[in-house]
Amino acid sequence: MTKLHLALKAEYFDAICDGTKPEEYRLANAFWKKRLIVGGERGILHRSFDGIVLTKGYPKRDDQSRRIELPWRGFIRKTITHPHFGADPVEVYAIDVSATKEPTP
């Protein structure tokens, strides 16, 4: 199987490392639907991954201080209001990143 790779802004990466941010949000659009959901007219199945790789921006391949790997715990679809997405409520995929661990030294 494969891992889901997500590049994050520094503030969100640090909050996940600190354990204060349990979910990472991705806008519920066609791009993310294709990456996270399998299914068509007959039904919807959530994709499963071996894990998640979160990076602080786009680090060099050998920079492990800006990369954490977490187990895949799934996601839910929800409506949120968040400054990153503007003032209006939006539908997002809330990816569970609550099983935190420190960046690899």
C-alpha cells in the first residue's frame, strides 16, 4: 500500500507535533476526493493508507527534523469555519493526525 504525503505550513506542523492540533483539514473538492475516496454511483469507500507523512513545507529528502510519520487513522467530512479557507463555512476532509510523535532526529 502507500502513504499519504501532506506538506504543511510551519504553524500547523508545529501544532501537530505539540499535540494541540488533532486534525488536518483539506478542502472537500474534486482533487482531494480523488485522493481520499474510492467509489462511484454504487457507493463510497474511504481509501486506506499505510500511514501519513507530514512535512514542514517541502524539506530536503534527508531533513528528518521537518518530517513526521503517523499511522493512518482515517478522516471524516465536516463543515468548518477557518481563517485559512475564508469567512464562510466550508466542507472539508478532517484527517485524523492525533497519534502524534516527535520528528525523527
